[in-house]
Amino acid sequence: MDNQLPLVPVEEIERRYRRFQQTLDRMELDGALIAQNIDLYYLTGTMQNGLLFVPRTGEPCLYVKKSVARAKRESSVPVEPMGRIRELPQRIAERFGSIRRVGMELDVLPYAQATFYANKLFPKAELTDISFPLRLQRAVKSDYELNQLKRAAAYVREIVEALPEMIKPGMREVELAAEIERRLRLKGNINLYRMRAFNQELVLGMVASGAAAAAPTYFDGPAGGMGLTVASPQGAGWKEIRVGEPILVDISAVIEGYIIDQTRLAVIGELDTDLEHAYGITRRILKATEEKGKPGVSWESLYVNALKMAEEAGLADHFMGYGEDQAKFLGHGVGLELDELPVLARGFDQPLEEGMVIAVEPKFTFPGRGVIGIENTYVVTADGLQPLTTASEEIVRVRA
């Protein structure tokens, strides 16, 4: 096969499925059936069309519909052609024995698909949702994963440093977004910003200016953007970028499937004084979160502290959106998906763990004027949050 691509190290994949098997053992499951692309890639190293069965002990097996040849080259677990689905239950039983309790990714599998697999492949087995434990495992990143995130962060830093030459008065938001996409694409950005949440989609991020950035939309975040059409009502649109208005550059890069998330603020000329002040508050919230984000600290406590700081600054009504469109979180995990664990929001009392990767994004939305904010991606260390994104946090100023 020509143009061979780099593979995920075999030992990396083996560590992942061995760790997952420890979870299966704790949950007293005989195995798990994995069907979603991202989880397949995480546990095998390939994203070909198939089903992975992970037993409580021993080697998993990937049953592939298409392409078997490519899966055999890329996968670090045994690969077999899927063949007829009606024959698969017997093949699984012969290889792994009787399956009485089986896990599936019930957070993302459509109901019809989940019931089909349960009825056809494991008709006598008890079905259990293993999505949260698997996502929790994926939240803690290995050195290999951190290296991919650091590569992506370096590319995003280059974009931020080039913004003064890219941004020009009168250019449209979509022109700026397209130039950013072009530069990232040539670096190896796969241009797929995968999300686990139902009906949540994203292209590049939120590159929007002035009132358009503050336009409410369905996307679960503090910034909206008008988008190019009502069929995609978010992000960069046809609006011209004007002097003196905040330009939100909330962008991601995806290297080897791993997503880095970063926001910087730009302006042509000068911002209004109150908007400059709000930006200072976002940086204070960011620094406080960096210091408090240590192993053992609950996810929700970081959001509660940020909300308290916004209230003390008199900006609670604008924090993470405005009015009924406020988003109720401060940050989110990133990795192979943009919306991974942990979630910095109320109701998540789980503790931070060393190695978790989080995008923290304090923002203030001012209807009719714009969105002010900043975002870094961090790894949790014993001393607090260590930034993976390294671009300057100063406002990017473009001469009028």
C-alpha cells in the first residue's frame, strides 16, 4: 500500500485495552462490544468499519466489514472479516466463551442499533452501559496522546501569531476562517471536529466578530455566530469585520485525531474600555482555575468558583452567554472528541485526576457588541493545570 501513514504504537493500544479490561472486571462484565468510530480507534488503532469485542481477559478481536486489508495493517488487535452477522454470535462464543453480561456504548449507539446487537449477538446476555467508564478512562491521557495535543497546539500558536497579517478591515468572517482552515489543513489538520453529544456539530470553531459572535444559537457554548446559512447556524458568516469590535478566534486543530482547543481575542484598533475590563476578568478566572485545578478537586467546584468571580465583577449576567442562552459550564475535556470528560459544571462532583486534559474557556457575551473571552487547553498535574496551548494571552491588536 502506497503512502503509508504513521500508526498508533502497539504498546499504547495494549495498555488501553488492558486498562479497559480492569474496568470490565470491576463491573463483573464478560466483555464489551465497541461500535463507535472514536472508541474503536482508541482501543484498536484503526477506524475501519467493524465491531470490536473486548473480553474481560485475553486479546480482543475486531470483526471488520470494510476494509479488512487496511484494518489488518493498522490495528494492534487481531482482525477477522465480519462475514454474515448471523454467524457472528457463534464465532464470538467459540472465541470468548459464554457471554452473560455485556457492555455497550449506550450513550451514542442509536436505540435500534443497540437492540439489534443485543438481540442478534447476545440474546441471553444482560446489557450494561459502559460509555461513562470508558470515557473516564479516555479522559486521562498518555504521553503519546499529550504529544499529539502539543503538536496541534504548536500549529494553533502559529495561527495566532499570524493573525495581524491575516485580519484586515472589511474582510468577511468567512474569509478569515477559510484562511485559518487553509493554513491548518496544510499542517495536517484532518478538519473533522468530532463531538459525542447528540446533534452537536462544529467546523473549525467560532470565528466571529462583533454582534454576530454574540448571536444566540443551538450550539452548547457561550458564543454563537451567524454561520453561512440557517442549515448551519453557527460560526463564521458573511459579516464584515469592523474597526473597534471584538474578534473572537476560538479554533481547534486536530492532529492524529487529537483535538486542541484555544481561544484568543483580536481587535482592529482599540476595544471599548468596559470590554477591555471584561477581558481582564476572564484572564483572572483562568489563572484562578489554573491554581485550583489539582488532582482531587471536584470538577464542579472550578465552575462554581468562576461563577463567583464573575458575580463579584458584576458580570454574572454575561458569563458564558447571556440571558436564557447562558451555557452552564466553564470547561470541558478534549482529546479524540471535543466534548470529553471532565465537564466543569454543576452536578459533576467527580475529582480531577492527574493526566486529565481540559479546555477552560471563561467568556462574557454582550448582546449587540460581541463576545469577550479566552481559552487554553491544560493537562492536570500535581501542581495545578499546566497549559498545553502556548500562544500569547494578550489581545491581538491589528492596526486600523
